[in-house]
Amino acid sequence: MYNNVSNGTMFVYCRKAKTRAQQRVKLSEHPANPQPSNMDLTNYTKNNWKNTFLDSAIPSVCKEQPCVLGVDEAGRGPVLGPMVYGICFCPVTRHEDLKSTGVVDSKTLKEEDREKIFDIIHNNNDFIGWSLEIISPVYISTNMYKRPKVSLNEISHNSAIGLIKRAISAGVQVSEVYVDTVGPPEKYEAKLQEIFPTLKVTVAKKADALYPCVSGASICAKVARDKALAEWEFPEGTEARNWGSGYPGDPVTKNFLQNSLDPVFGFPGLVRFSWSTAEKIMDEKCIPVTWKNTDEEEEENNTPISLGIFCCKTKIFR
């Protein structure tokens, strides 16, 4: 269970019984159950080559009433760091209250504003819940080099589906799902609707700007990715603290890639070595390796090599 405390003014909204659908009341500037304000990513930081889940407590009302659930991600395009998928959920009758926390598309907010809104989301734990999957760069690249290849779209879809199932398994009464699309929205929506036939599924472009629950998921995911990058630890012993935004076009990120490469072992685990930006640098600077072909008789007599390990090494050592 995840715990968190508030650092600032916090607004909690409720509705009187007779005007529940219309009236909001400011209750207090201090939450009844204060939680720590810093998102704790210790489990991921200490094992950042593995995927990690992080969950809020499930509000009791979400186990009793039909809920909306939004899905979004952060960090799909960067060459550095994890991709984070997030969900945010609340009762259908409180969806507009979620909007009142200040949720909008996370990309339109400054980092400190995202963190403040995350605190508000988290401390309204009487009716809002969330869950995250932090997908490591090692996992992303290893899957993209598998045979057959697992595309980034498929990794994204699997994470979104897994998080929805995770919420349902935890007892959340999900009735409506809203998703920021990956690929053609019509095909993605049909795929999700087939998997979750009893739910109302909506997949749309820019869903994080249209639906408060998706905006909430976007903010939770972005706060987690920013924190994962800021707290990154290098098990390889790499000494670096400035790698920029992680996007391929960032000059600081480019400089980090050029200077963190080992000619034999390739990049540290922070780098998605399946990205073309990283592949190009490896082609230019890494020691080339030629894999000797063997005939069928030799292959039968040799101990089989793990395909996943072979593919990974082929790219790192070439």
C-alpha cells in the first residue's frame, strides 16, 4: 500500500445529500488523513532493470459504486528511462469533482504544478484511487529485440490492459474506461471492448485533455517518470547526474549518450538501446562482433542459447 502526506493547501470537495449532483463544499485546508507528499519509488530505484507496480489504497466508495477509470502514459518517446503507464479512477458521480482537483493534460503543466496536483489527487483518497506500472528501459529494449519482436505499441497495450485488470481484481467497480490512444483509436477501442465486454470503453486522441480521469492518470504517470529519472541509480557504476530530458533531440541527452558508452558492454541500463539514436552510436563506436554460422548438425550438438540473451547481446556488442 502506498502512503503519502500533503505539503500545502488542499481542497476537499463533498456534496450535501439533497444537492449531491450540483453543490461542492470546501471542507478543510488540511486533509483528515495526511499522507507523505513525496511519491516513494524505492522499490523501483533499487531494482530499476525490473518493472514495478505502485498502487494507492482503494477508496471504499470505489468498491461500492460504479467507477470511471482513465488510462495514460508518460515517457513513450525518450531514449532514456522508463515508460510509465497509469490509471486513475473514481465513482462516476464524482468525475466532475476529480476535475476540480486541477487535473489537465500533464504536458501543459510545470513539474512543480504536476506534483502539487498529484498531492491533491492522492490526498483525496476518500474517492480517488490510482495505480502505476513503471516499465524499465531494459524490458522495453529486450522485448523489441525478441524474435518475434514485441513492439512498443504492444507493450503499451499490455500494460494498459494489465492495469485495468489489476483495478478490477482489487475490487474497483469499473463501469467506464477512457484511454488515450496508442495507434488507431478505433482498432484499440475494439480490442479493449472485446477484452472487457461488460464495460463502456472509449479510446480517443488527446483523451488526457478531454476526460478528467485520463488527465489524472497522465499526471500520476508523469510525476513517477520524472522522479524515476531524478533518482536513477547506476548498478554499472556510471558516474553521471545530468542527462537532460531523455529525448533524442536534447543536446544534453546526446552528450550523455556519447560519453556513457562502453565499447564492449554498450550503454548503461538507463538507455533504451533499441532506439535508433542509440543503435547509431553503437554502430559507430562499439567493437564489432561477427557471429559464426553453424550448420544444422553442429546446432543439434550444441547447448541451445537463450534467444532473448542472444538478441540482446547481438545489439550491444556489434
